[in-house]
Amino acid sequence: MSFAASVRLLNGLQATGVVGVGSERQQLEATIADCISESELGEFIAADQSREEFLRASETLARTRLRLSQPEGSVPIADVVARIYEIRCRIVHAKGDGSARGPDMPPLLPFSDEQWLLRHDLALIDFVSARVLGATCTPFDIA
């Protein structure tokens, strides 16, 4: 199903009063899977050796490490979604009492030592966001 078809389906379901079609994580995965291939993700990550090493080895910011398959060099979309979602939760739930986060997911706070580790994850999020926007935008004609 194309992204446009997915959006039409979700809009139709919302119009009928059906709320919360899938979890946030499922919606994120469906969106990314429809807009980016696993090989594109692999190419982006492998393009920078320090980025690849960090995202494959680091469990500092998220429990999920990205698996780069060989020889095709693709990265499972589920890994990317899990990593992005875990970091998102560490930021968002830092604002609350922490009960939804659990003891193994401490908050990710501004000005902490960990904030400097976000460089590669932010590059990945920027890449994914640009691809999703590029795949889903339509020309705007004023005339």
C-alpha cells in the first residue's frame, strides 16, 4: 500500500470515529517502511564510518543497536524505528514522573553528558525525516 493510500485509509477511519489506528510505534514503522528502503538506510549509515560504528555498537542512548546485514548492506527498518522510538521516549518521558519509562530508561535531559552522543542519531532522524517528507509531499501551485 502506498503512503498516499495509507493516509486516505487513516483519514477515512478517523472520519468514522475510529481513533488510534495502531500504536505510535506501529504508525512510525508503517510510515518509514513506505518511504525508505532498508538498502537506503544501510547506504546512509555506512557512508560515515563513525556513524556506522556508533549506531551498530552503542547502547548508551537506546537499547536497540542497528544490524547492518552483509553482503547487501541493508538495515532492518524495525531496528531504526525501535531506536528512534526509544530515544523519543527518553526525551518525552523526562518531563513526567518517569513511571512510563521504567528504571532501565533514564531520562535524556538537556545539557547532560549524553546529549553529546545524539549526533549520529540526529543525523539518522534527519535523513529519515527528509525521505518521508520527500516521499509524501505534493507540489503547491498558487496559480
